[in-house]
Amino acid sequence: MTAPEAPRRRRFPLQLGDTQPTLRRLVGPGPVGGEHLPAVQARGRAPAALSSAPVSAPPSAPTSAPLPGVPPATAVPAGVPAGVDPAQPPAASAVITSAPVARPPLRRSGLPPWPEAIAEGATARLRMVERLRQAGCADEDVLRAMGHVARHHFIDAALAPQAYEDTSLPIGLGQTISKPSVVARMLALLRARPEGSDLGRVLEIGTGCGYQAAVLVLLARQVYSVERLRGLYDRARENLAPTRPSHLRLVYGDGRLGHGPNAPYDGIIAAAGGQELPGAWLEQLAPGGRLVAPVHDARLGGQVLLVVDRRADGSYVEQRHEPVRFVPLESGISDHGTP
């Protein structure tokens, strides 16, 4: 692992550093992927900006009270069959009977459940959550939010049996729904900002089918999600319609421009990566805010997860994490095509 360089303050546009990180393994095949390796490099200017928030191993999860209406993220009993069809209600033997662990409530604990969210696919979701926990995700609020959202509602019915596997799946127009492990990783990074995990206003670049937006509304007080492809924008509206909360707004527009009317944002998260971060995203990041996005690393020859924190004095501190693979970040909007 390459030791982090001394932090330096930056003004946008940001550029990745010149030092090649030493990686144990490169990203595997697939439209979205990447090993969850430890952080390989951190850059910026302000002293001690990164030392106060190490990015290697996440801290142990706190204990807290169960979220009303949300199944607790507990392990599934050993007697539950390994193969569970997410499109079918779980058998009576698969009901979770262990006592819930007390954890802090999510910011939007009053959200109504998804249609049949408690029964349909619940066991498969809890298995997915447990796998994410065992893989190293220690943010229990992220895990519980992902355990609450029915991922199979956001993909084609023919792909439902794969909904809770750790794999990306096609959603039409050359786009994909990200792997659950990548979604969990990016959301955990977004919440691990120096100002604390409480997210007020969050901007998502690339709505896609709407799955990540559905998870975000359980973690933030206000979410704006921008999609440039009309076909996916319409599909996300349809997918989110059953429980469309008042604090989620979908925007049809050019994601490279962010969404200025409601800036600044406590968090910005992107589902597509370019050669560098658009300046508009950095301008729209509030002091104390954090941005998480894939970006091209010329030395590595692929994408890495980049985390950018904006300080109170307007400077930016960046951290580079593991390699990933996302669809390219494109400009403009498109009214053509349907998923």
C-alpha cells in the first residue's frame, strides 16, 4: 500500500496525483466492479486533513434502536434454505425471530414501506445485507436502508432471481444498476465525512432505475437526482411512484452541470465517471460537504473512487480509494430510446 502524501489544498478542477498506487488486484470484468481494497492514496493541501479521518478500515458499527417498519439487519437463521426466490414470499421458517439490536434511527424513519416490502424478498435482502456486513461494510444505517429497499422492483422481472446477488445488472440504454457492494461502499464513504454522517441535502448524478435514490432518501433529509436519458428518467419515476417521498426530486437534465437551483449540497454522489470532476460539482458542494465519484486515473489506466471534502475556507482535500468500473460520464441530454 502506498503511504498517503502530505495533504495539499486544491481549487477545482481537481487532477489526480502523479504517484502510482500499489494495488493488490485490478478490477475484474463487468460493467460495474472493483475490489474493495484499502485506500491507496490520499491527497490535498491542508495539514492533518486526512489523518483525522483514515480511510483504511471502517470503525466498528454502533448499537442503536430498531427502525419502525424496517426489518433489522440481522443474520438469517441457519435453518433458512440457501436458495430463496426474491419474487416469492419467504416461508414461515424464514421469519426472523432473533431480538433486534438497538441502533440509531435513520433520518427518515417515517417513510412508508415499499409494496410488500416486509414479505416479498425480505429474506433475500437480509442475506444480501449480511454478506455486505461480512465483506466489511460497518455503517449499519446504510445496511439497514439497503435491507429495506426491494432491489428486484427496479429491474426487469426476468432478472429478479439475481436481484440480491452482488452483481451489476442491465437496466436498458447501455446502463446498469450498480453492484450492492459498490452502492454500500459509496454511501458509507459519503456519510463518513469530517462534519459527521448527518446528511441534509444530497445530489445524485445518474438516477438510472432509481434504486440508489430510494436508498438515499432513507439516509438524507432532501435528495435531488439528475438523469440525462429520458428513457431512464421515466423508468425511475415509474419505479419510485408507489412510495415517492416528498423529500425526493427527480430532475431530467445534464448531470455534468449538477443542479444549481438547489445548491449547495452536503453530499454529491455520482454513478458515472469521467477524465476529471466537472467544476460545477465542486462549486455546488457546501463547505463541510463531501463528494464521492469514480474518476479516471491515467497511471492506473482505469477508474478509482475519488472522495473530495470541501473545507470551510473553500479548499478541497481529495482521497483516492479502490479501483472501480462505471459507465462513462457524458454531457447533454437525450430524449431518444426507452429501456
